[in-house]
Amino acid sequence: MEKIEKAKNAQLAREIEIALPRELTREQGISLVREYVKAQFVNAGMCADVCLHDKGDGNPHAHIMLTMRPFEQDGTWGAKQKKEYILDRAGKKIYDPKKRQYKCSSIPSTDWNEQTKAEEWRTAWAELCNRALEQNGHTERIDHRSYERQGTDQIPTVHLGVAASAMEKRGIRTERGDINREIEVTNQKLRQLKARIGKLQDWLKEEAANTEPPNLADYIQAILTRKAQAGKSQHSQSIYNLKDAAKMLKFLQANDIMDMAGLDEKFSSMIGEQLDIRDKLKPVERRLATLKKRIEQAEIYFKYKGKKPLTDTEKDLFIAAHDYLKSVMNGKTALPVKAWKAEYAKLTAERKTLNQRYLALKDEVKEAEQIRRSVYSIMRQEQREQQPRRAQGIVL
């Protein structure tokens, strides 16, 4: 491949990394990868070099290196693409005086670079793994789709990398590890909040079906008035419910809630805001991780640039930083480190604001839960009080 590629920026190969199901044995994993590579890549005309990594640490995976050029029937390398001249309305070639050549467009010789291929390959791997898991009696399944596409309220963690992963295993905290820990805390809070709001919605549906009074505020006000008239002779439990009812009435009035539908709408808005926080946090977390890596690599690059002599470790770090920065700069030479740091600071502040809003929303949910308990207590006591009065011919 190095011999056939002449351009200095030519891509020699494509690498695909796949994670193997931990439930399968090593032999089953090897067989699965071979079946996948043959079906998806070799049958399409690519050469594939496969390396399986399994250190017994629960992260078995495979690296697949694929050729980018097709083969001719005589065994020689084919062209990645061919040129097609752009014609005018008369069917003649159009000459470009600036470039001193006829205008043309590049037509790929294969469909291997189509954006749809990534989705196709990911889907095929998920289906193959799930079939193997089922055949070997495992209930676990994998899904190639993102959390967002699955409809899962969860923020994905960032990739640690070899160095950070090794440090974390030795008990050394890393910045990427800290980011993942923050994401996990946020995910836990989102799950708790979703569970609470779900319970509240279920309660609202049940009460909407069982509660006769159409005006919730009037109903609570009537209970307040009657209990206030009863005076201090009531049992202490009734006084406690009276206080809770007053708190609920204040909540209903502050939020202009006059019926069960209004209360349901209030909780729906809480859910909407929860989802909005999730959708805003995910790209912020991803961008912060990207900026963090760029800033780290830039610092390493400038630290060892021009330094002589370099140790083998320093040289490896410098080369890795140089290659990474080159891949993200798209041909530009000046590293915008200052702009990266400014954006990182801005996004950090934005993440803090989102988290603060989450905490405030969490307090609102707690208040709503307390109101739910109060309503249950009031209604149960009302039912107990109504039964003897009905027995005496008194209807409330």
C-alpha cells in the first residue's frame, strides 16, 4: 500500500475497532470476528488484517485494518476514484483558465466511503453478536445505537484511552476519569428524577379517574374551611393534615393550578425541562472532553518541541501529540490553544448552570411529592369522616 500511494497525505488503510461480548468464550469471539470480517469486508473486495486483544480485564476487542483500494482482475491495485469531465449544455468539456485544465469531478470506484456504510457495518455487528449470544444461551443483548437514538435518558461517558485507563486502574485519578465520574453522577440524578416524575404522573392519572370534584383548588379549600371551623378540638393528626393541605393550596395558587389537568401539565413541564437539561448536557460534555484532549496534547507538543535530547518516552509523547493535533487541524498550522481554553471555560460555566438548574428542579419534585402525600392523607381522612355522617343521613 505504501508503494502504490504517491500523495503525501494519502490514507493507506481504514481501521475499525469492535468490542466483543464478554459472555462468549475466546474461541467463540474469534469465530464471530472472522465471520463478520468475511461477510462485511472480504466479500466486498477488501483485504483485512485482524488483531484481537484480550487481557482478561473484561474488555475483549478487535482491531480490523482494511485496504482502501480495490483490486484489478490481474491482481494489481485499482484506482480509488476516477475523474469525470463536467460538460456544458452542448455536451462539451468546460475549461478552467485559473487551474489551466478542464473541470472535472471525482467518482469513487467503490461505495466503501459512503456515510451509510458505518451504520450498515455497526448494525451488522450488533445483529451477529445478538444471534451468537442467543445461540449460546445468554440473555444479554447489545445495541449499536446511541443512548439518544434508543430513547435512553443517559449521557455517554468519554473514552479513557490506554494511558488514562492504566492510571485509573492503579488508583491514580485522571481528568478524563473525573469527567466520567461527573457524568455518572449526573446520569444517576437524571434516573432518580425520571423515576420520581414517573410515579407522580401515575398518581395523577389515577386521581384524575377517581376524584369526583372537578376543581382541585376548590376541593382543598372546602376541606381547609371545614377543618378550620372544627377548631382545636380536632385530633393532632387532623391538625397535621391541615398544615399539609395549606401547603398544597399555596403550591396550587402559586402555579395557577385549578384542577388535576393543570397539575398534570405542571409535571409535564418538569419532564420537558428534564429532557432539555439532558439534551443540553450531552453535547457540552462531549465538547468538553474533546477540548480537554486538544489542550492536553497541545501542552505536550509545546513542552517537547525544540527540546533536545528527548528520551524515548518524551519522543513518543511528542510524536503522538503531533499526529493527533495534525489530524484535528485540517491543514491549519497555528494551534488555537487560547480559543480552546476560552471555549472550555465557557462550557464549564454552562455545565455548572445546567447542574444548578437540575438541583432546583429536584427540589420542586420533592415539594410535589410532599403534596401528593398530603392529598392522599387528606382524602383518606375525608373518607373516614364521611362514612359515619352518611350513616346518620348527612351528606357532605
